[in-house]
Amino acid sequence: MSTRTSPQVALGLAALLACSLSCGPAAAADAAAKPTAKPAAKPAAAGAKSARKAAPAPVAPVIAEASPEQVKAAEMVYYGLYDCEFQQTLNISANPKHTSYVDVKAGKGSWLMKPVLSSTGAIRLEDVRGETLMVQISSKSMLLNVKSAQRIVDDCISAKQRELIAEGKAAKAAAEAAAASGGSAGASTPVAGTETSAPKQ
């Protein structure tokens, strides 16, 4: 019956035989007494993978039920497509899952926002994740990055805002025309009590 020799034992015997032939009996005995070094084990790939920590998943924000003030503000939002500076576009639509919340899309970005009526009458669309903010006034809108304090898009105008701008220009022109006609009429009409009579002869 044959017995198998492990690689470490075989290396030890080979070293002992080589030393006994060249170094003499004493050196051969010392070589036999020294243990043969084992090759360093390679780290397991599984261990390396387990050492890597997985990135934490982003926490989904809690969407609160809309208050009466939020419902009123949502009714004042200018919905639809916006034309912005540098031929950019922006779109605002009502969110289908959360009442009185809106979806704002610009380029590749999309945000769920809460409408808020400010004290100045402007509508603020606040990102539920706190990343962006959109401000709407009658003449234009702008989308801001809250963290970097930079504008994402500016000079955005919707179809409703165009109507308001046109109405404002028409009202201003009518007021100026009325003021001009009123001033000219007043200049041509003499004021009572200012007539001068011809001298008697």
C-alpha cells in the first residue's frame, strides 16, 4: 500500500538530501531540524467583498397630507410647459399620487414639490427633499438649487404668465392714454371765474 507525501514534507526531504551530498552530515542534521516555511495564503475573494460596506439607501421623505393653505396655493400654480432662457424648457404638472403636490421637471431632473403661498403673493414650490426651490411671480419663474445657491433655470414663462404680461401691458397703455387725454382736455377748458372782460369805453 503506497503513502502520499505532502508537498511540505517532500520539499524538506529534498533539502536534506541536497545538503547531505554537499554540506556534510552535521549541516544535513541542522537542515532536517529546521521546519520548512509554508507559502503565504492568498486572501479569499469573498473576504474582500464582505469587507466592502454597501452604500446606505436614500431615505424616502415623508409626504404629509396637504393643509388648506397648501391646497389654495396649489390652485394658484401655473401648470404646463415653460420656455426658459438659453432655449431650455421646464414642465409643471399635478402629482397623481399626492393631492396638492406638483412634479417639476427640468432637463434630466425631476422633483416632487409642495406649493406654499408667500407673504409677498409669490408662489414657492418647495422640494420635499430640500434640494431645490422654484419661485413663481406673475412675470416669470426660476428654479434654484438650495444647497449650491445657484439658479438651475431662469426667466421661465408659462402660457398663463404670457397672458398676464400682455394684460398688464394693455392696462398700462390704457392708463397712459387716459392720463394723456385727460390732461389735454383740462388744458383746453377754461376754469370758471378766470375770464377777463373787455374794458368799457
